[in-house]
Amino acid sequence: MKLKAKGLNAERELVRLFNEKDWRAVRVAGSGSTKYPAPDVIASKGSRRIVVECKTTKSTNQYLDVKQISELKEFARSLLAEPWVGVRFNGQPWLFVSVEDLDQTDSRYVISLARAKLKGVLFEELIE
């Protein structure tokens, strides 16, 4: 499966998961390719709002651009929403990591599978 299709399928899966739990969620078409900050998924239930940058990987590390995380935070602030990074490591359930729990290198952010398991939350925990 091509990388872009894999990402789109992951985003659609996450939207479906939110909606099945009586949240309202949408995938933001073109996120990451427009000049305006936009997360991959926006979800809401009642007064709670979540914006998610979605990633899938076969590796045990997922890297994210500093700009991507900066724009996620900016977008979340504008909506008074919680910014999360949702990572689907190969063979693992979705793990959601707060942007504050990402490790930063000189040029980018990184989240390892081990750290995501330690600091992240599962989908059911995220929506509680």
C-alpha cells in the first residue's frame, strides 16, 4: 500500500472510531499540504475538542517535523482544543501522545513505541 493511502486509511479509521463512540469527527482534507495550519482529524463531544496529527509506521520510532507540531499547537489554541499525536505502530493499537510528551532532537520531534506505551493513552482512555 502506498504511503499516502496508508495515512488516509488511518485517518478514516480514526474518524470512524470517534463517530462510533458518539463523538463528531472529521478528517481534514489536504492537511499538511496547505499554507494554513490544519490537523488530520478534528473531534468533538460536548464542550471537549481534540485535534489529532495521525501517523502510522512500521518502525519503532515516528518522527515529526517541528513545523507540523507547531501548527498543530497553533490550530488547537485557536479552537481551544487539545492537541494530540495519534500513532499507529505496526501491529499495535492506536496510542495518543500529548505534544508535551514528544522528545525533541535538533531538527524534529520523535516518539518511540516504548515512550508512547509509557506516556501515551489508548483510544478508550483518550475519549473518557
